[in-house]
Amino acid sequence: MSIPYDDPAWFDRRRAWYPDRIYTASPEEKVTFNYAGQMADYIKHRDEYDVVVFYEDLVAEPQVTCRRLFEATGTPPEYVPRAIKALERDSQEGQFGKRGAYGRVVTREEFDKVNAMLRECDVPLSTEMSLEQFKKVICPSTERASNGRDLL
């Protein structure tokens, strides 16, 4: 289980959730609980992060996103072409399915369970959010992170 370890409320949630649901929960519920913990921890500590990169931005503008990421991390820009080339290869080697292929369709009931769990965990996210709404929660400023650092 991945939870914010510096937050006593999450230990209580885990204690309440684990014995009752760990064997009966669907894979989606288990993943959602872990995701909720990770996102709650990120939101609580987002000012400590130097860079925020959204997958969608990396896919839409790989050159621009890689350049900004490399700049933020002090990586020499001459490595950008190699990074772009590396993105062409599936580093997971199909572990999560063929690139571009979608798995089964998630049902409305499953989405409702995920949203209920996110609410139960006090995580301000939902499967109903647009990408822009999600970005506003993750990094409230569209241009700069709340700590004044660049948002990628």
C-alpha cells in the first residue's frame, strides 16, 4: 500500500481499509486506494517539487517538454535528441499492453467506485475531470508551480 506516511489520517484509513477490503476489493479499488494515497501525498508536498511533467504534454510536444525538463534538471540540452529517440521505444516492452491499444472498457459502475473512493480519501480528483481541471488541482498555477518553479 502506498500512503502518505507522514499523515496519521492515512494510517487510520489504511487500518480501516486493509483488513476489510484487501481480499475482497477489486483490482481497481486496490489501485485507486494506492493512487489516492500517492496523489494526497503529492498535493500536500507539491511545493517541494521542482518540476511537474504531464504525460499528455510530453506526448503532444516531446521536444519542448524534454528541453524544459532538461533545463530544469540541469541536464545538457544536447541529450534531448537521445531522449526523444528513447521515447520511440516501449520501455515496458508491452507489459501493459500494446502501445496504442486499449484494454477493456471501464464501466460506469467502476468509475463510480473510483470516484467514491477518492471522495472517501478526501482526494480532490475525479474521473469526471477534464485534463485542464486535473492540472489545476495538481499545480494551481498554469504557468508556474506554487513555489515559483516551472510547470512542464
